[in-house]
Amino acid sequence: MLNNHQNLVLTIALAMCFKIAPFPHAIRNLNPDWILLVLIYWSLALPYQQGVFNAWAIGLLTDVLTGRSLGEHALIYALVIYVCIKLHKRLRQFPLLQQTAFILVCLLVAQIIVFWVESMRGPARFSTSFWLPVLTGTLFWPFVNPVINFIRSLGKSG
């Protein structure tokens, strides 16, 4: 039986596997930021256990895992999770459609920060496929939420 901390570690590890999975080139650009989706879930479900520092540390680990600029994901995750924790009481009361709209905004802000960081390194030339993970992450949220709820409920049963 897993407790919430173990469920968090398990779901983050699975999200990291999806983040670096060798998907075929045709669908590689559709791969959403699974780690951010999982972090958002846990910040809404357990805001006092999943804090900004945890999101920052997981972001640093993600930067190392993906070979991005050190601190890029850390900044993104910390900012998004801060907003989620501040608004968690409201967001948990929202119907799924409104939660999904909030997820769209979070993922869009995250991708804008990626664009900003990349454009600071040099001229940024991103195609429309650069923005596809925002769309797919938003579309996957209604499925991510119940799947993690199910994993969490497995830890409670027994």
C-alpha cells in the first residue's frame, strides 16, 4: 500500500518516462509536459505537501533529464505550482471544463517561458508544432486527473 508521498514519486517517475520516451518522429511534437500535468494535479490535491520548492527541485531534475538549460523547467514549474497552490481552493471547486481551461493557461504560460528562454540563447525560430504540447496537454488533462485519482485511491484501500 502506497502513501501520498510514494504516489507522488511514482507518478512523477512515470511522467518523466513519458517525457523522455522515444516516440516516433510524427508524434514527438505532440508529447505534452507530463511532469507539469502531474505536478499540477498534486498541487491541487495536496497543496500543503507539494510545494513550490518540490516543483523547483523536480524542474531541476527535468532540466538534467532533458538536457535543457539548467533552471528552465525549475522556473516554469515553480511559477505554475505557486499559482496552483494559491488558487487550489477555487480550482478544486471548478467543473472539469473550467479546470481544463486553467490547465490550458498554465501550459501556455509554461511554453511562453520556454520560448522566452530559448530566444535569449539566440534567434528563436519555432514552428506551429512548438505550441502543440499545450493543446495535447490540455486535451489529456481530463484523463490524467482520474488516472492519478485512481492511483491515489489504490494507496488508500486496504
